Amino acid sequence: MVRKALAGYVELPGDRLLTFAAFVGMSANGEQAQREVADLTGQALGEITAVAYTTLSG
């Protein structure tokens, strides 16, 4: 089982705060598959955060 979590906040223009938390848990068989799932999950969580910031700060 691979588990990844990301939580935090981003300060937006106008002194607004965007707080967020995400948790992903996935099954993966084998050590290589687990590493790949962990890497992809980390990338996805980072992209979600970046899109939210870009969308809400404009």
C-alpha cells in the first residue's frame, strides 16, 4: 500500500489564505510499482495545488 499526503496553506493576493489537505492511498504490487505510484501521486498533488493557486490568485 502506498500512502501520500499533502497539507498546508498558500497566501493569495488580498491577504486571503487557501488551506488544503489531500490524502491518497493506493495498492501497488512490488517495490518498483510502489515507487512509481508514490512519484506519480506526489506529482499529482503538486499539480492540484499549483492549479488551485493559479486559479484563485487571478
